[in-house]
Amino acid sequence: MTTHRRTVAGHPRELSAVRGWVRKLLTNHPRAEEAELIVSELSTNAFRHTESGSRTGTFEVALTLAQRGVAITVTDQGTSTSSPRIQRPADDSTRGRGLDIVSTLADRFTISGDHRGRAVTAELWLPRQGQPSASESASSIAQHGYRCEHHVQSPADEKGPHLVNTFSTGNAEAAIRWIRQSVRALHLGIDAAELDRLRQWAETDHAKALDDLRRSLPSTLITGNSDDYHQWTARPVIFLPLLPPPGKPVLTYQPMCSRARRCSAFE
């Protein structure tokens, strides 16, 4: 059994690096794809909901490789305002599904610690001989795609950027096309030089963003000198429908409390 550890700065731009780290460690592993998605969701929760997301905050990612499978643990710096839990967001909500996705993909899912720091562990077991893996069972309803978001913040808005539009697609070209169309429609509150830069990105410079998406890397476009702050992001995601199509298998969901009582395969 081997454990790899990495300390990560609590900032969204570090997500790509930690995903790449997991991808490299699990090259050709049968559950690499699920592990990458899980570490992305847990890392996002760490910097978004705990002190790990403060200016000097960090969180630790530990990846354990064993004969039985893989364990991913994300340890944050805690918070007194909330605790990790599986939520039931509205159908049109863009947040609140992280732990639900993790608990669905993982064979065992536990939370330990308190407001001073919590560790969330997800275990992905290898199938016994003759049994299909979870990734094989889920392949018919889990789909690769891209999630695009447009955030805006005005000088008077003290709460930070707010989400104004989203777009989801299974095609990288369509994702970048959506951002290009959004940029072309923008003209209020943007000075001439910045508007020219954005339009140049929409006409020619978007090629690098498209290449990044095709290589499973996120892409971000931000306005500079303008009254309003605008940020467009496009990132690779795996879509897990809330309800599968008729005739398709359902990913098994087990409540976190029942999983916590199981004996770990890594102990």
C-alpha cells in the first residue's frame, strides 16, 4: 500500500493541477476517471466552504493505492459556519451536488474531524474477478462534456461575482462558441481597448482555449479595465443525470451513515 500526499493552495486555479496529479498517479488504473472527478469535487468543497479557501489557506490531498483499490482523502482547515453534508438542491441549482456525486461514485464515503479541520475520504474498490467495475456499470449514463459559466461583478457589489448565465454541452467547439457569442454581445461598461481585446479573442485567440478544453484543461477569460468585472469559464465535466433514461441502470446510492459503519478495505 502506497500513499501520495500533496498540499494545495485553496484557489480554483489549483484544481487543474491537482486533477493532473491524480491522473498521472493513476495512469491506466481502471478507476482513474472516477478518482479524478472525486478529487475535483472534494477540492472544490474545501476551498469554497472552509478556511482552506482563505487568502493563505491550503488543503491536503492524499491518494492511497492498495491491492483492493484507491482511497482519496481531502483534509481542509475547518470552518465553524457549516459542515459537509449531502444536500438535495433544486433541479435548476448549479451548486450543492458535490458530495452527492462523490457518495454515488464511491464504494465507501466517510467524514471525520470537526470545525478545526475535516477529512473526507472516498474509497474506490477494484471489482472481484467476474464482477463489472462501477465505471463499467455507470458508463451508459455518465457522459463527458463541458460546463460554461459567465460571472459578473459591478463596483457596488461587495459579495463578489455572481453567476448570470450557464451553458452545458458535450462538444468543446460548442462550449467555446458560446463564450465567443457572449463576448460579441458585450458592449456596456467596457472601454474601447478592452473591448477590442475581447473581440480579438472571440475572432482568433480563442483557438488556445479550445485546445485546452480538448486536452481536458479548463479555460478562463477575464475582462481587465472595465466598470464591470466579467469572467467566462469553460471546464471539462462528467454529467451524471439525476434520473437515468428508461431502461438504463441506476447508480446505487447508499446513505452516508450506512457507509460509515462499514469496515474499511484499507485498514
